[in-house]
Amino acid sequence: MNLKNLDLVESKTLLKNLRLYRDLTKKLGNRWRRIFDKLQNNKSFFLIEYYPSISEDFAYAKAIEIYKKVFDCNPTREEVILSPKELILWWIKVYKDDNVVDLSFSKIEKKLKK
């Protein structure tokens, strides 16, 4: 990209994106990449955390049901990041962007400790 050959509209768009990039990296730490990607491409972030003893296919199938009921969307397998986590103490957590549905026993354990 040659900056000298940009017209006014392209220059403003580039400046806007650079400011957004700067603000996101300062304020959001490691989350800036997925937020920037969502704003630029209008693409949502899907994450499924599941207890390792549950099969990946089972966790994905249950998460798709949750995505349909709660978030009214149906992401493909390629769009979803599946991540095994020992800390959630069974079952799954389903994320869409900054929203989460927590169906794990760790949530219950925290409430009982209070």
C-alpha cells in the first residue's frame, strides 16, 4: 500500500482503522484481535469450553443447541473453537463474542462456597 496514492476517503478509512487498532490494543489486551476482526468483517467469535472427559462431538452438539436457543445463530464447525478445560468441573461453557452461557459445575461450586 502506497500512502501517497490514497485518495481522501481511503485515507480517512485508514486513519479510522489505525485509531481503532490503537485504542483496542491499549484497552483490551489480548482480546483486541477478535474484537477488531468482528468490527472489520462483521464476524462473530464462537468458543466452546468443555470438560476433557466429554467427547468433542458431544460438546459441539450440545453447544449448537444452546447457540440456536439462546443466541439465535447456527455456527458451522469451522467457525467454532473447541477448547478442553479441566477447571470447569464437567459439562460446557458456550461463548459468543463477550456473552457466555455457563453450564459447568464450577459455577455451582462457586455459589455453594459463598
